[in-house]
Amino acid sequence: MKTPIEQYVIDRVREKRNKEKMSQAALAANLDVSRGFIGDIENPNKRAKYNLNHINELAIIFNCPVWEFLPETALKKR
């Protein structure tokens, strides 16, 4: 199970990816990871998630500040 903050980041990345009409495969190529890894991240039943290095690279890929992937305030645990 992913934590609320992990799911928040995943949701923001998916939103940006979809807005840019970027496939999971294209994002994977840009991040230098497998397409399956992106699929696992976006699957709520898998444990895969982005780390801080991924978030930094995502900000470069989407040409945006790193903070756009993070919530404005802390999220409580479920």
C-alpha cells in the first residue's frame, strides 16, 4: 500500500504526463527506467514509487519546479 504522500506524487506525475499526451513508455524512456516500472508505479496494487531523484528528473522533463509534484501542506497517514 502506498502512503498518501507517495500516491499524491504519483497522481501529479500522471496528470502532467496525460496533459502532455505522454505515454508511459515515453516517460520511462525520459527517466531511463523500464516502461513496466512506470506501469507498476501507477498501479495502486504495486509497491513501486518515485524517489527524490525521480522527482528531480521529472521536474526537468516537464520543465517545472520540483514543488509542483508535492502538496502544499503535510498529508496525514491513513
